[in-house]
Amino acid sequence: MASNPYVVFLQRFIKHPKRVGSVLPSSRFLASKMVQSVPWDDITTIAEFGSGTGAITRFIKPQINRSTKVLLFEMDEKMRDNLKTNYPNFSCFPNACHLTKTMNQKGINSLDCIISGLPFFNFESELRETLLNQITEALKPGGKFIAFQYSLQMKKYLSEKFIIDKIDFVPLNFPPAFVYTCHKKEEFK
């Protein structure tokens, strides 16, 4: 397999276009915007969905300290193997639909933040619902959810699950993207 992340990403897109969602990895501008939205001083546990070739992961790495637990989720086996090699201190898993089960196995009660590069709008509604339920179940009260999408079509759906703090437009990405910075709604019992 080619080691150039652009070639790897394009090959994986050709094989699974709906799952990968784009022909190119996230730009440094998009990755930087996503990571800027994270309150790093409060982060002890974080997960990244759709880690791909590590375009966002490499911006996460310098922000964390040694005790921060990082869970990476990537369906594509070849990209996941590359992540394991490049980020040996992070834990890599194949399926974000099993987030809470994975957390239990790792002894993690809740997450402070989840960053997502998943193309939610491309997914069947059942898969999208499963993923968003896993996210809301995993996040601590007020925990951050930061995701990018290539359109505003998910805004209404995300606002049903989260409080949207802001939406940033990142034109220097292909395709241009919207970064949603959200937090978990408080639960009242």
C-alpha cells in the first residue's frame, strides 16, 4: 500500500465512497479549526471518529498530556493499521457504533470530547441514529462534540441531540466544510 496519505485516502474512497466521504483527507486548515474548538485544559478522555490517515489526529497529539486517554475509530483496516503505527500511545478500534462497549473495556466512564470526521449525511438513518446515540451516551454532561460536514443538512438533526455553540465555515478544504461545535444537553431527571 502506498504510504502517501493522499494516495491512501483516494484508494479507500474509490473502494468505499459513502463510508470515506471525500476524495482527499481533511486539510490542515480544517483540522486546525476543529482542534481549536476543544477546551484542552479540561480534556482527560477524547475520541476521534473517522480518523482516516490521521489528518486531524496529528493536530490532537501535541495538545494532550501523557495521561490523556485517546480512542481512535477507523473502519478501514489499512488506515487503522497506519494509525496504530503512527500513534502507538492511542487506542485504535474499528467501529464507533461500539463506543460505549469499548469505553467499558478500557475503564472509561465518560468522554470529555468527541471529534468526528464521519460523513453523517451519507449514512443510512439507522446507522446515523446509532452513532449519535453512542455519542450522547458516552459524553459527560456538557461534553463537547465537534464534527465537520460538507453541508448544513445535519444542522437540524444535530440540534435535536446537542446544543450547537457555533458553526464555522472552512473554505480552505476540499470540499469546503462546516465545523459544528456542540455540547451535550443537560439531562433532567
